[in-house]
Amino acid sequence: MIIYLSIFLLFHFIVCANSGFTTTKLGPQPIWNATHTDQLRHDLLLNYDKFSRPAQHYNVTTVRFGIVIRHIEFNEFKSTLTVYAWLRMVWNDEKLKWDPSNYGNLSTLHLAEHELWQPDIYLYNSATSTAVNQFGNTHFLVYPDGKVLWVPPTQLTVLCGLDLKNWPFDKQECYMKFGSWTYSGDQIDLLHYDDNPEVGLELIIHNSEWEITKVSQTRSERYYSCCAESYPDITVNMTLTRISTSYKSIIVTPAFVVIILTMLSFGLPPQAGEKIILNACTALIVCLFTLYFTQKLPLMGAETPLIVMFYTSSLYVITFSMVGSVIVITLSRIRHSTSLPWVIKQPLTGKFGKLLGLDNYIDQTLTQSHGVMVEEMREHQGSEFDDGNSDDNHIIKSHLHQNKPNLQKDWILLAAAIDRISFVFYCLLFIVLSIVYSL
């Protein structure tokens, strides 16, 4: 049976071949029409090694470097400055030259970041990583003469030493130092992007707290102990000024309020217990501001801000003022059994007391003393004409005993004098503090 089936198939194949029957194709084979760009990429990158410098080992690759700053962020607690910028680097790649006439006059070629050699330009004082962190894979622009242009957007975070002495009216000096990590100046020469080494600020998005008031770019060469060759670098120096408009209302104005409240406590009457309440409220305000400073400023620093030292000194002043208020209130309210010493009373009732503005208290003291002297004269005259055992004489003596000199007025005069002297002293003290701390 198998033999008959094989003979039948062979006969059928011979008949079909003689009848001119052919098998049909499924479709035409695709034809790829390569562009001039494809051909150029193939010719340039076929044997291209992106890990080798595109020049002879005895030749120097000159890299021109520039930067355009877009935005800045300052972290005072970490002492870091984050700069959002566009870097600009140009160099010549001798392995990427072509004749435009052979490729349809193609004058620019776009190549991916992972396809070409690139200089290992690192940020020396980086706070995160020394590598230049990019916002994605930005392409290179390659020109027929081998010129390569690379403009990657970057986020640079650098360490910056803080000087908070004049906070919140401070200025900070920061810098970014760029250079090759492995190539010396004999292999990669780092130069400015153009003859006018300026840092671009035309595209900057301003920060709400910091303003770049001065920026410069300098080139230098440094020799390290490990190697005899020099290593060129480019340093971008920046001066940042804090925008302190809001701080004048938040911090400086309350400082004057604290001074006024402290001085007002000396204007109250000596017997007024509100002195302690006013000083306590002022001390509470200062304590709240010190808590605010702990939230706003880093605790670790080389110097304490002058405004913080002013509030701290004010807290000491208010504390001593409260102690003085307690003494004044005690002198004016307690019932004294002894009179004010004449050595103290005489200056207070004289020119010194008038200079302190104690006229009202002096008048009360002198008026009462004059009335007492009149009563004493009457008592002395009455004793010459009246019998000491008469009932009238006993009534007069009892009345005169009740009108002995009121010692309280004299001590109130002393308390008021302490208040006035303290007012002058603390006024001068606050002036000195304001000058020293440059408020």
C-alpha cells in the first residue's frame, strides 16, 4: 500500500511540473532605504570606543566649560546649597569628523549621551555625590569638524559654610568647584566657555528668601602631592543676600516693643502691683521668641546671631527689672517704724530729686512735715499753760500722737527715686545693647 501511495505522489508531481504550475510567494520582501543620518552614524560609530579619549595620548583635549544658573535653594540646617543650572561644555572629538558633501550636506548630528566619550567633569565640593546629576539623557550635538556641544540640565548640591552672626540680615559666600577627576592638565585642559567668563543669570527663577547679588567664575591650576602634573579647575563663587523684608516686621519690630514695655514698668506708681505683671508679660514674649529662633535657626553654629543675643540679654534685663519692681513695691507698701535717714532724704527733697522729676512726691513729703511741725509747736505751747493731769491735755496728746510724721510718704519718695534712677539706667543699657548688636 505504501508503495502505491509513493508512486501516486511522484506521478502527480511530474504532471504538475510539466503543466507549468509554480508556488506563489506570500509577498514582496521589504527594502530598507537608509538615510544619510543612518549612514553617517554607521560610519562614525562602527568602531567607536566611548571609553577612550578622542585624541592621541600626547595631545590635549580642550574642554570649554560654562554654567547658567536657573534656581537656588538654601538649607540652613544642613549647610547646603542646591543649584539648578544648565552646564555648557564644548570639546573636539577627532574621531567624529566627516565631509558634509558625502552625506547630503548633513551639518549636525544628534547622538545620545551613552554613545560618545564625555569628559569626567566632577563637582569637587558636592554634598551628595561628586558626579554631575542629570535630568535625563540629554543628547550631544556633533558638527562636521568634530566639535561636540553638550548642554545637560543639572542639580548641584554643595556644602556651604554659614555665617549667621548678622541673621536675618546676613550674606553667605558659597562656591562650586568643577574639574576632571582622573585626567590631568596634560590630557584635559579646562577653560572658560568664552572669552568673557560670566555666569549666566538671564534665565534665573528668583528665590523668595535669597538673592544672588554677586557671582563670578575663575580658573586655577593646582598641584597635588601625588602627581607632578597640574589639575585645572573652574570655581564659581556666589554671594547670597537674604531678603529680610518680612523679618523686619517679625523680629525687629517686637524688639522695640520689648524695650518700650520694659521701660513702661518704671512709669507706674511705686505702689502699683501691675509692675510685676507687665514685666512677666514682657519676659513671656521674649521666651516665645527664643523658641521661635530654635525652630528657625540651626542650633550648631560657629557664632550666635546678634538678634538672638539681644533677646537673651533683654531677658536678663527684664528679670533684674522685675527684681527691682519687687523691691520698690515692698518699700512703698510695707509699714515702716523708722524714718528715712536724713542722708538719703535731703538729696531726694533737693535739686537731685527735682532732677529726677519727683516734684509731686517732694511736695507731699514737705507739706506733711510742715503740718507736723506746726502741731508740735502747738503741743509745746499748750504744755506751758495747761495742767498735765487735765482731761483736755490728755485728748490733745492723743490727737498729736496720731499725727506723728507719716513715715510712709518718705519711703514712697525713696521708692519713686529708685524707679526713676532705674529708668535712666535701663534706658542707657538698651541703647548700648542696640549699638553692640547693631539693631
